[in-house]
Amino acid sequence: MEQITAFFKDISTAIVPLNNFLWNYILVVVLVGLGLVFTLSSRFVQFRYFRRMFALLWRGRAFEDQGKEHLSSFQALIVSLAGRVGGGAIVGVAAAISLGGPGSIFWLWVAGLIGMGTSFIECTLAQAYKRFGTEGSFRGGPSFYITYGLGKNWRWLAAVVSVFLFVTYGFCFNGVQSYAVANSVHEAFNVPLWVLSLALGVAVAGIIMGGLQRIARISDILVPIMIFGYMAMAIVVIALNISAVPAMFHLIISSAFGLEPMIGGGIGAAVAMGVRRSLFSSEAGLGSAPNVAATADVNHPADQGVMQAFSVFIDTVIVCSCTAFIILLGGVYAPGMDSSFSGIVLTQESLAASVGDGGRIFVSLALMLFAFTTIIYNYFLGENSLSYFGIKSKGAIFIYRAVVVVICMIGAFADLATVFSFADLAMGLLACSNIIALALLIKPALRLIRDYDRQLKNGVKDPIFDGAAFGQQGIDLEVWNKERLEKALIERNAYERADIM
């Protein structure tokens, strides 16, 4: 096992220059720039509909249990949160602070707020171009909005996105999650890594046998518990260190603009690490969340765009901030500190400094929940990518599952730099491919938003998308049949009234 991990470490060292070039000179500019274009052209859609996010949240929750083959909008939100709120929210934030300084948190917030607009666009498009799959469920995602939105001449791009999505989520991101789980448990309970590696392999093999509905059921229980529990612990830390909070915010802001030159690697490192970790955690623009967003049953594509923008906000602005506050108020972090305190260890030691030794155990348990739900989610995205190429044989699926299990076992022995090197490269290539498609589809995306705006402005409480009247090429009129949607809306209103009574 040591020879295998050394081999991967050598490769990760070799790709560091490529990662630095990709992120420092291309993706930071493109992601933030295109996100700003989406935000401005949509008239700050992620902020205009912030209140509506909560209204749709409760309405989607009420309609969740009707037993349909596809997911409710609330279930799609929860499943996407299961993927977004993973090891990146704990390990990734700690790595950003270690390598980029506290200022990286400011740029993580900026990238997250801009990413809400990007996620709105890609998930709205995924809804608009979705198709009926097997057993009446919906299917969609980047390969669908590229194939049907851009036409057959762009099928090559749909294939490229599917390949990168498969590699990124099926393998690279699961290596990060398994590293986070194994090292947190090892640090908290001193369990040997080889034991944890074996346990991870057995656990992952057992939980990836179910489909999307099982993921939704598991996530529906675990995600709210883990998010609210983690937020509660962060509030305790803030309360215990309330006098240090103003100084913490001053440190974040000043180092974000290079006013604290001895902290981290300066403004360049702060920006790059903040954007990287924001993208890794929120996945805005990667094309992953649209795969789940497309499965939701909504009456207008923009409804799910609103929900998925809210998902990015919960992950980056709320959960990632919790980790940042725990670290920066704990008094353990110091610029240039020993690398052994990076990642999960830094978070554990910081929380222990505030609440006692139980903090290490809490972080380990939180990370186990975060990472396991994410591994399930990542596995689903990888298998979903295989279906684009028509690969559905039991033998091929078994081989894929076996490789996922092996990757998770190897990840337990990896180091922080190695797992993030592979994840950053795969994520960067996936982002480049998906962003090309989003840029080419900006016009139909804005038309969808304007249609949504118009109906709400005219007093329509629940806008209905009429595919035939919309007149956009590639829209499936069987999915977006106005009569079917109006019937669904009547059923939902009746269900909600019965639930209230």
C-alpha cells in the first residue's frame, strides 16, 4: 500500500505546475468573470429571489411524501446538499486557511455568492432540457442541455463533460472524502489507518448498492442533522470567544487584500485558494448538481434554479464559515505553522481549544456524516455519467463499484497535498468544459428567467412553464406539457391544503 501511495504522490507532485497554471491564470478569472456575467445579465437573480428560496423550501417539503418516482424539489435540494456539504466544508476550508491565509475565506464568500448565480443558470437549464427516464423518473444534466440545447454538432462536448464528471466524482473526489474520514478518526481515536482503510472499503461497498431514491431517503435524515448540529457547535465557539469576533473579521478582510503580508501567501494565494475551495465545496459551475436538479418535479425550471442557488449559499456562506470561525477563534492557527496541523487536524485542534477534548470527537463524527453522504452522492454521479455512453451492463457497473471502493481505501493512506492535487486538476478540467456550454446557452437561460419574472410580476404564485409557447429548440414537450403541469399544480395545492387541515 505504501508503494501505491508513493506512486500517486509522485504523480501529484508532477501535476502541481499544471494545477497552478490552470487555477491561477485561467479558472479564477473565467469562473468569477462568467459568474459576474450571469449575475449582472440576470439582474442579480440569486439575490432578487433570496426570500423566495425559503418559500419554495417549505412548499417543496410539504409535497415531498407523495410517493412519486422522481424527487420533489426539496429532496433534490437535500441530495445536492449531501454532495456539497462534504469534506470540503471542513478539510477544504482548513487547507485554504493553511495555504492561503484567513483572507481566503473572504474570497470563498465572494466566489460562493457569485456561484449562486452560476448554479441557478446550470440547474435551470438542466430542468428545461430534461427527459423522461426509466419508470417515469426524470433524467438530465450537462450532457442533456448540451445535446438538446446546442444540437448534435456539440455532442463531443457532452461526451467530454461526461468523461470528466465520471473521473472527478467517481474517483478523485472520493479520494478526498476517504482521506478526510480516515485521518479524522485516526486523530481522534488513534485507530490504525489500515483498519480504517478496510472499514471504509466495506462501508462504501455496502452503501453504494442503492439508487437515487435510497440516497434521497438517507440524505433526508442525515443532512439536516449534520448541518444544524455543526452550526450549533460553531455558535457555541462564537459565544465562548465573542470578544475576539471583531478582530477575526478584521483579519479576514485585511489579509484578503494583502494588508497582512505575513499571513498565508499574499493576496494571490488568498484569491486562488478561496476560489478553489469554494468551487470544490459548492460545486457551482461543475455540472454535478444539475444531474440531481433535473430529477425534481417542478412546474417551472427556474424553481429548481432558485433552490440550487440556496444550496450553494448554505454550503459556502453558512457551513464553510462555521469551519472558518472555529479555526480562527480557536487560537491554534498561526501563519507558517507545521504542516502536520493542516487539514482536518487543524479543525479538530481548534475546536478542542475552545470546547475541550470532546471537540476532536465531534469533528470526527461530523466529518464521517459529511463524507459518507458525499461518497454516496459522488458514486451516483459517476454511474449516471456511464449511462450517457449506454454502459448499463452489470459487469461494467460492478467493475466501477470495485474501483470506487479501492480508491476510497487508498485515499485513507494519502496525504492532503496528493488528494487535493488530483481533485483540483479533475475539477478544473470539468469546470472548463461545463462553462463553455453555459456560456453558449446564456440566451435561453435568460429567456427562462424572464419568463419566470414575468409570471411572478403578473401575480402568478406558482409559475408554469409552457414548453410549446416558449418555442425553444430542444425542449421536450412531453415533459413540459402545460396541461400536465397544471394538473400537477392542482394536485399539489390539494395535498398542501389537506396537510394543513
